[in-house]
Amino acid sequence: MRLIIAIDGPSGAGKSTLSKALAAELGYTNIDTGAMYRAVALLATRRQIRLDDAQALRQLCRQMQLVFKRSGNEERVLLDGEDISAAIRAPEVSLLTSKVAACAAVREELVRMQQQLGKEGGVVLEGRDIGTVVFPQAEIKFFLSASAKERGRRRFEELQAKGMDVDLQQTIEEVRVRDAADSSREHAPLCRADDAIDIDSTALGIDQVLALMLGIVKERLARGLPGDLG
């Protein structure tokens, strides 16, 4: 049996990057939960389904077939057999994804789908409630954090690199506001599992955090947790 590894934490802590990197190192599948919501937004647009029609969105989720595949160093997302890896990153899809993610019916269906995709193990998932709601039975749970100031700085530099005119202090404040919203929202609030391993990435680079995670995984496996490193 291969492990289920959950990575939770606030926005900007590096969860997505580290989830992909850790999965690649272990030869596991990275189940990109954000891509799942993007896929729903894309398909709803194609089928002209209103994003406030919860029942239609629920039915859409139940009908669609999502598969995550690794091709060399690249991760591909297949929707009903079609590679939508690029299509779900289009700006118009990004704008709609937050509306889709706010729908409780969509969240319920995608949690069920995530549990189905990951039940055999050999997966890494990241989010805000993976270790508490989606896979409370995950063998290894990480809670990745960083100070709001540092996460704001990272976001600021990311936006600057894209040529956007942004203010550092405003970006940091936006991170703090999002933290409050993520922790208090009704559906899928940010939660830390009681048995999660805390990693503060404020003063650490991606490679350093990845090395820490890999060390913990190997230590747990050496102590007898089921699973293998591929």
C-alpha cells in the first residue's frame, strides 16, 4: 500500500509547488484539487450552465470523469478523455473558478471524487481541509505555513514578475484578509488536523521544505508505515 499524504495551509505558503515536487520525488500522483474546480468551471461554461444553479452543477460533477496523469516531469489533467491542462488555466476560467468553489454542492461532489481518486494511496493532495475532511485517515499530514508578511511578499513578487503594478503593503494586507475569510467561511474552512506536522516556510526555500518533507516521509516509512517510495 502506498501512502496518502495531505498538505494543508493558508494561501501563499507554497502548497501547490511542494505538492507537485513531493509527488514527483516519490513517484506518486499529485491530485490537484484546484484543477478540479477549474475543470468544473470550464465544463459549466461549455455547457452554458449558470454558476448559481447548484443542482445542475452537482449533476455535472457526477457525470464528468477526471484523471490525473504524469507524463515525464509534467502533470496532465484529463476531462472525459480530453487533455484540458492548458484550457483550465485560461484567464476566463480562472475568473469563474472562485464562484464554482463557493458552491457547497460542488465541494461535496469534488470531495467525494478526491476520496475516490486517492483511496488506493500513492497520492499527494493539498488544500485547506485535506487532512481533516477529505482524508482524515491520511498516513502523513503536513500543515505548511508562513507569516502573512512573507506570503504577501511572495505574492507581490509574483505579480510584479507578471508586469502588474502592485503595492507591497496592500498585497500583504490582502493576504491577511484572505486568511481571515478562509478560516471563518462556512464551507471548507482552513483547518489544521490535530496530528499534522507543522512546517513554517517563512525563512525556508522550496528545496529546503521539500527536503524536510522527504525526510519525514522516509522516517515514517522506516518506522513501519505501509507504503513504498516507488
